[in-house]
Amino acid sequence: MVRIKPSTIWQASKLNRFLPFLLPECRSIHAARQELRWIQDESNDDYQVWKRCKLRYRHYPLQYILGSQPFESLNIKCKPGVLIPRWETEEWATDLAHRLPKNRQIHVLDLCTGTGCIPLLIKHIRPDAVVKAVDCSPLATGLAYWNSKSLGISIQVIQGDILEHNSTVKPQKVDLITCNPPYISQSTFVKETSRSVKLFEPKLALIGCFEFYADLIDHQISRAEAFVYEVGELSQCEYVCRRIVEDPILSKVWRVGFRLDANSKPRVVYGYRRVAITLDWPRIFEEFGELKN
Ligand SMILES: C[S@@+](CC[C@H](N)C(=O)[O-])C[C@H]1O[C@@H](n2cnc3c(N)ncnc32)[C@H](O)[C@@H]1O
């Protein structure tokens, strides 16, 4: 990472004594001023501002300091131990929610829900949807429940490990499965993840490889009509596609595609049944991404 020039630190201190504390995370005076404004708006006095700026100097995430993160029109509560919602997720989740039909009791299951940002947004945009959210972390399910109550958006929150399958319990059928699983490989985490994320966000929410995509094909897909899974890299999209294309039954039943984010990075792998039973999935997913099968 490029070091901050002493002249930039000096210039920042001339503008405001708190700004130099924010430079290591914000990297520019412009971004530091914006962040200082947010901190000042939500602090009681200069002493609290100073304490918060010192936390930022130690790379503590702003969302844990202020206690929330905007996610489209929702203010999602955040707390340590639960992943902070990202703009990349907000982007596809917002588009997806608006594509779902209005006034329909569509059943949505969000796996790896964290704060509950995805299911809460879907339910907010499509109030007739019946939405369930699952996470294995009690901190996450507690926060998702709290978010649901404080926003007045009713979703069912369940604690459970989605990779553990009880062969005696038949999984419930749903229309749509959404999931933003942990997808950063151990080596990428060590080499490329920012200090703030590495030090303060939960590894349980971040580190993963192909296990959640394998679980999608082996267990989740059979109970759904459509799925949307966030990915961290192209190989995860390709893995899901390959598993579908190379399976003689799945390839006949499923269409599958990728979607890029605003930075042109692969961000989502999605699929839907060719013969729609309840909903017009080809129409819902029209130009959502690029179909590969
Ligand atoms: C990348 S975070 C996504 C959080 C949220 N959906 C979002 O987009 O901000 C992944 C979440 O998966 C949960 N998780 C990890 N392993 C899991 C498992 N085996 N079963 C259920 N949830 C799991 C973590 O606790 C974490 O909340």
C-alpha cells in the first residue's frame, strides 16, 4: 500500500485536528472529511469524535463505531462479530428484489444471512413475499432478528449450519434461494484483504472456497426453482456452471449464468428451472446477467 505523504498529513491537520487520524483508512483528505462529517453527525461532543477517530486510526470499521450501514433504503444495524453489508451485495440484491413479481406469495430462503440485509431488503421491496433467513452464528441470527424488529419488517430467522444435512428431514421447497456465503480463500485472505477486515470482521463470514457452491448443487438446488449466489471470483461461477452443464439431468432442467458488478468483476452465479412451475423465471432474470447454459 502506498504510504501517505507527510505533506498530506500536514495539510489535513491544518484543516481539522481530527483528520490525520482518519487518513490511514480513508487514504485521501476528501474521503477523510466525508467520514469526519458522518462521525460528527452521530457523536455527542468533540471528546466522542476524538475517541472514534482514534478507533479509526487503529482500522476499526466505521460501521461498528456508528452501529449501522445503509443498505439501499434500509439502515441495517451492525455489530462486531457479524459481517458488515457490502455495496456489491446491495447492488444485486436491490436489482433482484425489484424483479420479483408484486402481490405474490413468493417463498424466499436466504442462506448465510449475517445482518439479514438481503432478506430484509427483499421483504421491504416485495412485502407479500414469505421470507426465511438462516445463519449458523448466534451473533448473526440475533442481529438479523433485531434488525427485523427495529425496521418493522417481518422475516423468520433460524439458527443452523446449512452444510449439515439431516437425511431424515426433507428440506422445504422454496421459490428462490439467495446466498452470500463465505468465499475468500485462505491465501487471498492473507494476501489481499484489508487490515480493517482482517483484524475486525469475523473469519467465519469471510473464509470459504467451494463448499457452499458444492452444497448448492448437491443439496439446495433440488428444493428451489431459482437461486442467486454471490461469488468472489470467476472460478466459483465456473464451478457451479460446470457442475450443472456436466450433469445429464441438471443440464436439461436448469439454466445458469453469471452477473458482473459495477466494477466488472464476477459477482453472482444464478440459475432457474427451464420449465417454470410457479413463476416466469426467464422474464424475471431477463438481462440480469449472461446465461451460459
Ligand atoms: C459473507 S457473510 C454474508 C452475510 C450477509 N448475507 C451479507 O451479505 O452481508 C457469510 C455468513 O455466513 C455465515 N455462515 C458461515 N458458515 C455457515 C454455515 N455453515 N451455515 C450457515 N451460515 C454460515 C456466517 O456466519 C456469515 O454471517
